[in-house]
Amino acid sequence: MLSLRPDPSQKETSVERERRHLDLIVKLSGRRSLVIENKLFDFPRAQQLIDYKQGLPPALRESSLVLLSLMDPPTGGMPAGWEHLSYGELGRRLMNRFASTADFSRQLMEHWGQLCVLLQELAGALGLRDDPRERFDLSSVVVGIQELEEARLRPFAVKLRAHQLLHRITDALGSDAGRFALASGYTNGSALLEGFVTLNDEDEVGWQLQGNQWRLAVRMRKDTPLYGRGEALRKGREDRVRQRYIGHMDFSLLDEWGLTTAGGEGRRKFLHFAPDFVYQRRILVDPTVGQLVELAARTSRRRGYLLRSGTPTSCGQPCTRGMPPIRAFVGIGSAATACSTSR
């Protein structure tokens, strides 16, 4: 089922679980060891796989490394040395290897293979379709949310769709994707996606999507003076954003892509997450997958343009004299194209 290369030096046959944070270590006499990282209902993360490989003891450094997951591999592809195996493919291999016989143990393995295939089919039914007009919110497209809740599968469905949305955002950014810190997560029952760039080796500027909240944000790095808790530091972060980055709090792309928002109160107000985060937000009303992909990709490119173009001016935008207007990167007008320093 899994191709394990010969290793005459391997004399041990054993299976270990949850050793050194590794889900499964399989040793077969005469074969190279197999290390499996199992992500059944959670995000596969490239950095985690890299860290696990680097932390392998000497005896396991030549092992075959396999990520087993229901979700696609991490954005950007599999880290060096790792292979991906889906639950669906594992199930098909088990069913072929242990075809129905009268032997109970073989029947058990065949049925377990069928379960793996069914889980993969469930992931396919809950995941994003190819239609960019599909609504991203799970409740907009899935009948039987209560049944998912009772089966404790709703968190997986939300994570799955967030992971797939991040893949599409990454694809939309193309060769630019590597310049942004893109990530997906899950918090307070909602998907959390984000994309940030670092300006001036100090502040991170970018966007977040959590549930139906679209945020434009500035995050202070841990090694900077404004990182920390307390009213004085909170006010200092807010003043810094107001003085240097107010031009980034530009939500005009929402209108550009026909996104409906709810609630107009407090739109100019800064919100905070201590010890480092300042943002403004809009509440999105039932956005489509295509709208969110375009919104995230174009917002990321705008921040990437700021990264290339230098120090912010007094209007909160970088000086763009002699450089292409932001319209060329994000397809809209902005404060920078109207700034006197960019003419």
C-alpha cells in the first residue's frame, strides 16, 4: 500500500504512536522506517512538517515521511522530503489489498478502507465547488447544519472551506504569493484567513477575514516598542496607525466587487487586539467565493505594492513618483493615485 524502500540495517519491527509529536512511526524489518503525520479534521501546515522533519532523531532522519489528510496539501506545496496521501487514496489501496474474503481481519481492513473513501467523499461534498458564484458561508450551501453539529463535523467543514479558499487566493496571486504571509485558521467557531506584508522591517500591514468580518489591519512586531499591553501602548499603536497607515484603511474594493455590508456605525473607529493588533472592519453580507478571492488577492497586491514603493507619506501612502500607479496592480483608484507626491 505504501512503498517502503529496502533498508538491510533495519532489524526492528514495531509501531509507535504520539512519539516526539509524531502521530505514527512504523518500523518493518528490512525496510526504511515510515513516519506518518495524520491530519484527519485539521489544517495541514507546511511549517509544522518542516519542524517535525528537523526534529527527527538521527535514527529516523532517513525515514519515509507521509502526510495523511482529508484536506489538500498546504498552500505552496509539500515541504522537501514529505509526500502527501489522501484518506481517499489510502482507502482505495486498502480495499484493493484486502478484497472480500471469509477472513475476518481482511474484511475489517476492507471496511476501514471503505470508511476512508466515504470520509473523502464527505469532504468533497462539504468543500468548495468550482463555481465562483457559490456563497462561502457554510449555512448558505449546506442543508443539515444541525446534523453536522450533532456529528461534530461542522468545525471540519468550516476549516476545509477556509483551507480551500486560501488555496484559491494563493492561485490568484500567482508568482506574487510568496511575498505575503498567508494563513488560515479556526477560532471562536469561525474560519480565520489572513494575508500580511512587513513594511520597513517594523509593522505588518494586511487583511483578515474572520466569519463575516473583513478587517484591514496593522500588526506591530514583537521586537518593537509598541508591542505590549496597557492603555498607553494601545493609544501609541492607534496613533502610529493614524499617522502612518490611515491610507491603508481603504475599503473601496468592497464596492468595486459588489460586496454588500451591514451596519454603518463606528466605521472610522479603531478596534484592537492586545498586544499588537489595530484594525477597522466591515461586516460582509453573504459574499461569494469569487468575491472573496478577488478581494483578498487585490488587497494583498495593494499591500505588496506599498512594500515595494517605499516610506509612507503624510497621507499614509508611499511616495509613488516615477512608479506605476496602484491602479495597475489592484485595478482601482486609491488615495495614493490622488496624492500630490505621486504625480
